[in-house]
Amino acid sequence: MTLRSRKLIFPSALARREAISFYILILPWLIGFLVFLAYPMLRSLYLSFTTYDLLSPPVWTGLRNYERILNDADFWQSIRVTLLFALGSVPGGTIIALALAMVLSQKLAGVNIWRTIFFIPSILSSIAVAILWLYIFRPEGGLLNLALGLFGIKGPNWLLDENWALPALIIMSWWSVGGQIVIYLAGLKGIPESLYEAAEIDGANNVAKFRFVTLPMLSPTIFFNVILAIIGALQVFDVGWVLTRGGPNNATLFYMLNLYERAFQMAQMGYASALAWILFLIIMVITLLVIRSSAVWVYYESEAH
Amino acid sequence: MDTAVRPTTLRSRAATNWQTVRTSKTWQRGLRHASSYIVLALGAAFMLFPMLWMVSASLKPSWQIFTDPPIWIPQHWETVRVGNTNRMLSLWHVDVEGETKTVMEIGVRRYTTVLDATGLQNILTVPTAELGDAVTTTIGEVTLNVRPWTTNGETRQVVALARGENDTLIVVDVNDLQAAALRMPLDQVNGGDRAALEIGGIEFRGRAVETADGVRQIIPIGPESQLSVVSAPDVAAAALLVTVENLSDAGFASIGQTELPQFNLAGQDGAHVILVQESWQPIINEADFDAAAIIAQREQLTDEQPVVVNGVAMQGATYTDGTPTQVAILIRGTQFSVVIPVDAADSLRLAQLGGLTSARGDQLNRIPFRVQDGFSAGDETVSVALVGEPREMALMVPTAAISDAFDVNPADLSRAMYPELRFDGFREALQTKVGDTYFPTFFRNSFILVLLNTIGHVLSCVVVAYAFARLRAPGKNFFFLLLLGTMMLPYPVTLVPVYEIFRDMGIVNTLWPLFLRSFFGNAFLIFMLRQFFTSIPRELEDAARIDGANIAQIIVKVIVPLSKPAIATVIIFTFWWTWNSFLEPFIFLSSPDLFPVSVGLNFFNDQYGTIFYDRLISASVMSMLPMILLFFFAQRYFIEGIQMTGIKG
């Protein structure tokens, strides 16, 4: 109605002027998109089929980079490490964040203080956090092993032990789930009290209320954050660089560490571009799988109507 | 009256409480609360302890950081200055007959366990195979290596004295030994004459040692133990720092209840006792070195002889280049040497070699020398050049100055400490050279980038978001979807070509690549602003439009003033991302003087992470402070912004 009447009031010359204004105003973003996103993506796709060291022009080598990658043990190790890291950090982080958000959503004393305490680690720079945990993971006198010692457990030499370095990085990733806590807390607040009351009338206990009210109502938020967390986990670089440099014996060779070394230490830009595109595809596939699976576990209110 | 009423009130209240608790609802709630608090406590421990540990560690000296058990409250370990040197010795507390004394360690004394040959009886010869492993056991004052001996199903505790024939050991039962065993200073044992002793037909290699009770025949059996010799700390005041070449052995001094080796000092009367002996290295501030050092050809140096500069013995010479100058030779090369005029060597001094272990190599006209960065001297942290030869030095006190000294088991010494926050880690971190620069430079760079990125993001995002929020145009939906699509694009795909672009523009290793793109908007911030703008009533703009305002005026005069919270969020997120960004500056920059805090901190860690724990942690804390302050001032925007990124249906 209003749209129609507006069209009548504004002659088409005005509409054209508005359209021109629109394109002028979005020009900064559009240029940025073309120059720093669209072109680099195409360029990187092209480079992935070449041998290129940044100094001499790229030489077309077809699928050779991809072939080499698929036959490279480091690549498969980095895939394994990165997926294991995602498998540890994402579900663990989600459960921790959910549990703490659920607790904080109850009427406890000092919710704001708790929220602040949990949130602060997640805003700190990954480098400073990594340095802190470098010391926490120290086998002698490190906080973690001292804590384990209280229970009579002799902790491993976390970062220098092939079997424990990756678990160490996963544990560390759980420390920065504060952002998720804040998000889930907001999501929980958005669940209408009436649903809980209705469930209570139906005789639901706490477990049932969580299972049949909280979880379905929160599932879109969980879904979205799990996707973001997976994408983030697959692109981890900073902590790996500071804490282990991929070691010991490639036990923490994250995908991005491998890519960084190829691109900026060995100047194999073609090879690195192919790696980047493979990562892009992996992220797309995993995201699509999660979206596909969401039909089973994500509840959208619109479905109910 | 009061007393009469109170009991009833209490009783009735207690009764109602009890009734409430008994209803299952409340039980359930109580249980839920309890489990809530358990989850909360676990979560808080996990989140909080690393933070507390870090804050505490940043206020401690290095040695306190990795103690077991952890020292949570930073402590100051009391020390005493030794003579007129800058060497400090630690003080200890020890309990002596119920009284706590503050002492300093002035030496160690080694002891061994010996057997008095006259008290020895019941010597047995036992096949080695029947003996178990030795366990060091302390009985009374005496330490013994006790082994279990199992024979005929019976186990006895024995001590081995010597090796017998045919793979046997000569042993004595612990119970038979106790009367004969005693602790004796190792030097006293070794000072006795060797003596072959025959006991029960077995020959032992023993010693004849002179003691206060006359000569005793003993058999040393070990193990050796070490005791600290301590004395009152005021002894330190009389100390001198001397080179060990000036010392000559003067036997043992009997002081208090103990003995210490003493030495004669050339040119000094009376014997002296060594407090500490260690290597010292002449050093000079790098600034003085750079300013005043001269490269001298061999021919220009004549009349070489030792010279003492600021109390430091150096090799000196006369340097002739025009007027002859008295110089000290800092680094000797084959053809060229680095020298410094004696009157320009104000900062030449001695430092313990132990504090110079992370020195890096440097060169002056291809003459190699070493520089220690971050050398802490008093209230100053400087880079120092290591010059001349290291020398073995001893801190000595006249034996006569020690009035009372006694032996203490090292395990009974506890550090003399009191709680004190130490801010030196922060000062030293700021004064420590990182690459060619210092930590404040990293802060400056980060703040510059924050400022430029903020300007870029606010300018570009407001304009673009306004277009998406208000203006109608064909293709708008397509571009909006495109914008949303780019939000989740993995950055590695564009990393290499973006590097290429900046290289072709000639701006790699400048700050440009790190802020240029913010002037072209950011998908997330545009989206957030657009959502906010959409919620502003159109009528407010219409009024301005009727007054003849154009789009630029509407944005500046209507939209921006109404969008302060949204723009604040843009600024805060830009600050956050810029401050913490690591990979891009890491890739685009190679000169340390351009590094932002994140990369600088990583660099600091690479250089000093295994040496200056306290400074690295202090530097980390400093790097976090701006973010933490920002959070406390703008908590609301953080939380709301975060919620926007995470809640989508």
C-alpha cells in the first residue's frame, strides 16, 4: 500500500536518482569487494594451477599442485590434526558454554560478574593467551600439572609430548568460549517463560524441560554458533604458531600452519593457493553437511505453525 | 521481655523452615542450585585461575613463577648487599632451639658417614645376590645406605662396608652398627692418614683421623651429605670482591661450631673466607660502546699494560691518532682492536656471567662481540656489550668478621620473604630491546592502526549501510546477499593474492596493508549498522528532506546522531579486531619498529620466552590491558555486538 502510493508520488526520475545514489554510496564496499575479495579469489584459483614464487611470473602446471598435495604426507597430517582439533574444541566448547550459560540464566547472585569473568578471556589477543598457556602447560611448575598433582596425577609434558600437544591446544581453546556463553545466555533469555510453565503443568521434570523446551528453542542459535566455531577451528593459526610451531613431530601441524609455511617461508604460492582452495572446499562441504543435518536437530518455530 | 520472646520466635521460624525444606519441590530446587554452583565453581576455576595466575606472575620475580606449590601472593625475598658490590645474597630463616634466626649462607660443608673401628662387631660376609637395593636412611644424626638381606626366609637390614672376594659383600647389621657410626666432615676424613685396619680377619682401608678426643681409627662408608654453613647477615658488609689469583690456601678456620676453608689475600692481613666464587664479566653500556668505541689498528696501540678502569682490571694501551690517548682494550682482533678512551668508559663495570647467558652476537666493522639485551641494573634495563675477558672472582670476608657460624641441613632453611608486589617486570619489559626497538613502539603502532581502521570503518560502513537500509535500487537484494555471503568467506583463499596486490603497490612492510581495506567497509559492521538504521523511523529523515537536505546531510545530521550506540559498537569491534590481529601484520611486516603489539609480543616471546619469564608475562598483561579497559568501559556494546553475531534464526 505505502509502496504503491510512494511510487505514485515519486516520478521515475526520482527513483532513478535514488538508484544512482544507492550505487554511489555502496561504491566503497563494491570496490573493496571486487579488488580485495572477488579478484583475489579468482586469482588464487588461477594460481592454484601454476607454479609461482612471487618473483618470476606464474607458470601453468595444470593439476600438478593438487596431485602433489594429495601425495603429501604433511597435507594429510594437517587435515588429520585440524579435524581432530575441530572435533575436540567445537563440541567441548559448545557443551562448556551451554552448561555455564544455563547456570548463569538462573537467578544466581552476581550474574553480571560471572558473565564478565567468563567473557574476558575471549576478548584477549590469541598471542597473549597462547603465551599464558605456554606457561600453564609447563611440565614442572605449570599450573595445569600442579592442579593435577593435587589429585595425585602426574601430568604429561603437554606441549612437547606428541600425544598430548593437540589435547593441550584443545583444552586451551575451551578457555575462550566466553563469547558463546554470552550468545547462549541471550538465547536462553529469549525462550518464553510460558513454555516452561506449560511443560511444568504437563509434569515435566528438569531433564525433560531441558530436553523438550530449552534444547529445541535454543537449537537455531546452537546451530549457527557450531557452524561459526567449525569454520574458526579449521582456520586456526595463531595458537599453533606460538605454542608448538606444528610440533612435536607434526602432532599439531594445523592446516593454516602448513599453508603459511608453503606460502611465506618456501614461497610456493601456487601450491599454497591450491591448499587454500582445498580448505575452502572442505569448509563448504562441512558447512553443508551441518546444514543438511540441521533438519534433524534444529527446531524452527515457523515449522510448528 | 526480650529474652522471653526470642526463643519462641526462633523455634517457630525453624519449624517453618523445616517444613519448607521437606516439600520435594524445594529439595529439587536446592539440588538444582547446588549442582548449578558446582558447575559454576568448576567453570570459574577453569576460567579464573589462569587469569589470577597471570596477574600474580606479572608481579613476581622470575624464580617465583614456577614454584611447587605455587606462590600466589608475590613475595619479596630479602637479600643483603655484599660489600660495596651490586651483588645481593639471599637471606634465609632457620629455627635454632625454637628461635627463628635470619641468616645468610657463607659456605657448605660436606660430611660422610664413618665407622669407628673400635666399636665394630659381628661382621658378616654375604653373597651379593642375597642383598637388595640400597636405601638411604637417616638414623639419628647419621645417614646410612641400608640394604635388605634375605637369607633362609628371614630379612635383615644391613649396611655394606666393603667388597669381599668371590662376589660377596662385607656387611654389618644396622643394629650392630649404630654405636660405631658417626658423621664426620669430609675434609677432616680426607685429612687423616691412610691406615689399613684389620677387624675380625678382614682388612679395611681406613683412616687415622685426629679429633678432639685424640686419634681415631675410622672406616669411611658414606653416603656423603652436604650441610649449609650459615652466619648472621651482617658479615656481608665486610666483603671484598677479588680475583682468585690473589688467593692462597690458609687451611681451615674453626668458626663457631663449624670449620671453613680460609685463604690469605695478597696485600691484606689476616685470613679470609669465601662467600661466593663465580665468573664475572666486564660489561659496558651499548650506548657508550656505540658512542665512544674506536677501532684501532695494531700499530696505533703502544705501551700495552694492565689498567684499572672504575675498579675493573682491563688491558690498557696508548692509542695514537694525533694526540696519544690512554685507552682500555675492549675487544681484541688480529689486525684491529676495539678500544675505548679510559675517561669515556664511565659505564664499564663487572657483572656476573650468569646474568649474561642470552647474549646475542653483534659486529663492529666485522669484529665480533656479544651484546646482552635487557640487562637489569638497579632501576635501569639496558643493552650491554660484553668486553674483555671474564674472570673468576670471589667475594671474601675476613675470618675475624664472622662471629658465629653453624651448620644447617639445607632442607631446614626457608627463604626470608614478605609479601610485596613487584612492578619491575613491567618496567624491565618496556626497557628491554626487542629487535631494534622497544615495547612502547608496538603500542604506538597498534594505536595508530586502531585509529586509522576506526576512521576507515566508520566512514565507509555508515555510508554503505545507509544505502542498504534506505535506498531502493534494482539489484539491491543481490548485492545484499553478496554482502552477507562474504561474511563467512574463509580468509586463507584470498591471502596469497592480497599479499601480491600489496607487494605490487609497494606497501609491504608498511602499515598501509593493515588499514587500507577498512576504508572499503566490512561486511559484518555494514550488516549490523544496516539493521540499526532500519529501526530508525523514516519520518525523522522526511522532515529533513523537506527542508532540502541531501543524502550526505541526512546521514550526518539525522542518522549519525541517532546511531551513537551502533557506531560505538563499530569502533569497539574495530579496536578489538585490530588490537588482536596477528597473521596479517605477521605476514605483511618485517621491520620490528612497525610491529603492532600482537606481533611484537610474539617476537618478545621468541627472544626471551625462556629467559625473562617475568617480563614476558608482564608484557602479555600490558598487551591485554587496553582490551580489558575497553571492555569495562563499553561492556554493553561488546555484549550486544557479540549477541548480534551469534543469534540468527
